[in-house]
Amino acid sequence: MPQQQAARQQPAPAPAPAGGPGPDGIDWEAEAAALEAGADPVGGAHEAGTDGWDGHEDGRHPDAGYLDEQPGAEEAGFLGDRDDSREAQKKRKEKGKKSGRRNGGACLLASVVLLGAVGGAGWWGYDFYQKHFGPAPDFTGGGTGSVQVEVKKGAVGGQIGLALKNAGVVKSVDAFNEACKAEPKCGAIQYGYYELKKEMPAAEALKELLAQAGGAAIVVPEGKNSAEIYTMIDGKLKLEKGTTAGVAQAQAANLGLPAYANGNIEGFLWPTRYNIAEGMKPEDLLKQMVKNATEKYANLDSQAASVGLKNGYEVLIEASILQREGNNPADFAKMAKTIQNRLAAGGEINHRLGMDTTLQYSLNRKDLDKKDMDDASNKYNTYINQGLPPGPISNPGDDALSAVLHPADGKWLYFIAMSPTETRFAETSKEHYANVKEYCQAAGQGFDEARGHCTTKK
């Protein structure tokens, strides 16, 4: 069998490489060996134009565009000569322009996107820095115009800053907070209404708040009577003289007076500090004063009997006299005891207070003559009429009220304020008259020996 023998003499086939095809069906070791030998890699066995596949799913060569976009693809075949005719050149130029426009547009779009991203990141970074590390927004300069700002009772730091920002005074709450941290007195800002400029540096706004010490306000001192307080209100609110007095009389029933006052506002204009708001009316202030006073007097009735008085209104009346007569609060308790001793005393005193201040109040003048002092028809004439006058003669404060309810222990029947710091007390008329004469002479006035008081008229 020659053929069989020849077949037996043929060399055995080479063993298959140990690697073999991988999971993807390609023997990568064989492909590597082929590359070293100069052969085509995967797909190299396929010639161009047979099935159109070049080893890439997208139909592109690794280093070129799509086949139909390659210059000269329609003029020359594989390894063929390029058509250099005018028509072919013209087509190649047109395709090149289109490709350039596509590529240039893509580059421009990429550049715009990149610049936008860089710009956005830069702005975000600046904004983040400003919010977390930069200085708080603040005005510069001296400010403009004028605006009234209310600092409410109990407001502090950021609450005050917010009120200022809302009014256009400061640019930011943070700027005011920073100014507050740098000023130890910031916590001493008082509540009230302040006149400030708009668009002020926060530090300057803070200085103004501290300098104005509570802002626009009226301070009513103890011992002033209603007529004096009306004049103060007219001046503070820039009203025509007599305006507040007219309002008090016309609206007496609407001011909140208690029934026991019988429409008399005297004694109910509580002395303290009152904030002045822009456009405030006299009745607004009067209502506040009456409200404060009635709250202070709420428990006087229950304490009146302990000092021999009928009710809380009598406590108020006595305190108003004490406040008008006295100069030094340290002497108020002794003065209160003296008044109570006189109300209880018979004999020469006969339950009469015998005080100039009550008569001066009713006459609205300080100078008194014999006729004034002998007029029994005047119920405020305590030289003739017994007991307390029919109503208060001033608006007393806490010290006077406390003194009436907690008098000192003593037998004094007379007193006279020799100076703002000295009050002299006496148990007998002789001792008292000597003190009064000394006082009258020092004041350049005459002295009535029979009545024991100063005179300016004869």
C-alpha cells in the first residue's frame, strides 16, 4: 500500500499551543506570535472589501475616520492610484472643509464648556470664601438721611442688628455682630426709639446707639405735678403749648383712670422714662403713665389701715405731699411719720397739716399772702382745713410710697427742708419757728412770726 506507507511517513502535526483560545474565542498568544512575524493581528486574514470589517465594532480604523470619509476613498481602490483630476481635487477640498468645520465646532464647544466649568468653580470658591472667611458686608462713609429705629425691650446683639438692617441702617447683621464683639459696652444698649442715619458703617451705628442712651425719650422726675408734665410733653413732641393739657382734660375718661380718682389725673402720671416714637400723640404717653401708676397702686388699699389711712388713695395723697415737700429720700420715712403725727394730733395742731405746698398747688404759684392762708373755701388750704387735701398734689415715686407705708418712729410734729441734703425736724413750734426763720432769711424773704412761715407780701 504505497499510499498508506506514504501517509505513515508524513510528519505528525505540531501539538496545539498550551494556551488555546480564550473565553472570547481568540487565541491571544497566537496573535502575539503573528505580530512578531509581521502578520496582521485579529481580523488580518480579512482583506479590505471582502466583508468590510476591520476588527472594530464601530466600523472605524484605529487611526482614521469612517471609510467613506477618508480622502480619495471613492477615487482609488485598495493600494490603487489616487485620482488627481480637478473634479476629484474639488471633492476632496469640500469634504475637508466639512470635516474641519465639524472638528472646529467640537473644539469650540469643548472650550466653552471648560471655561464655564472653570468660571463656575471660581465663583463658587469666591462665594464660599466670602461667606465663611471674608469680611461681613458693611457700608462705608457717613450715612445718609434719617430713620427712627426701635430697639425693643430685651433685644440683644443679632436682634438689634436685624432691626437696624431692616431699617436700612446697616448692610448686614453680621457686620453689626462683629462690631458688638469688639465693643464691651454693646450689652448696655437700652431699649427705645433711636434717630439714626441710613447706610452707616456698623461700628458707627453702634456708637450712636450707645451715645443716645435709650434714644428719643422723656424722663418724668418724681414730684412734678400734672401741669409741669404737660409742658414737658408739649416740648418733647414739639406741640403747641397747652396741647397736652387740653387732651388730658378732653379725654380724661379714656386714659384708664380708676374710678376712685374721680377723673382727676394728678398723681397718676407715673414718674419714669418713656420712649418717644415718631408721630406719637400726647394721649399715647398719658395712657402709658396712667397704666404704670395704677399698676403700682394696685395693693395700696390693703396696706393703708396699717398706717392709719382709710384707703390706697389716701396713701397716694400723702406720698404726693411728702414727695413735693422733701428733697432727700433718706429723710422720707421721718417726714412720713411727721405727717401722720400731725393728722392724729389735737390741741394746737388740731389735725391740720399746715403746709405751703398744698396751697401753692391749688393756686399754681409759690407766693402766698395772708388772704390766701385764711381762705377756708380752698380745700387744699391745710392751714385751715383738717386732714389731707382732696387729691394728690404731685406724682410721687417708689421712695415716697414706701416711706408712707413704712414710717420711722418718732414724735416729730414739724419739718423743713433747709437744703437739698438737710431736713430739720422738731417736736415743738418754738424750735420749728427758729428753723423756718433761718431758712427765710437765707432765701431773702420775710418771716411771719405769728404763723411761722416765710412771706414775700405783707
